[in-house]
Amino acid sequence: MTSTLTNLPEVVKRAGGRVPFDKERIFNAIRLASEATEELSPPEIRRITETIVLFIERLGKNRKEVTVEEIQDIVEFSLMSSGYFKTAR
């Protein structure tokens, strides 16, 4: 499900293609990582995902695009700042 918020920037993929921002991709990536570490529950994953979306939405007020690498950095920072160090790596 692609987010329809208006301030979300377009995502620039590693190969240079552009796609709409999709918060479910972030949720699923965190969910898969947390299955290996067993650190997070689904509600915790959703909370962190929503925090990441808010941050990226704020970026979108000043920028029209964000790279996959920047999103990865934001996800890692969000996980570590919430104490989920194993899942962040």
C-alpha cells in the first residue's frame, strides 16, 4: 500500500529509478530484521515505522526526493535510538 501523504518525497533507488514512497516497505523490512532478533513486536514495528514516515514527510517539505540509502540511515538511527541495536544491524 503506497502512502498518499502529499509531503512525501519520491524514492530514488540504487539503480537510479524513481518510485513513490511506500511505508509498508519500511514496515516489512523492519519486521523481517526483527524476526531474526526477536526484539520487536508488531505494534513496536508499526510505531517506529510511523516515526520514520513523519521524519521523511518533514524532509519532503524541502526536498522532492530521498535515496534508498538515506532511508536506510533513518531506519537504522530510529531503531538504535529506540534501543533495538541488534535489529538495526
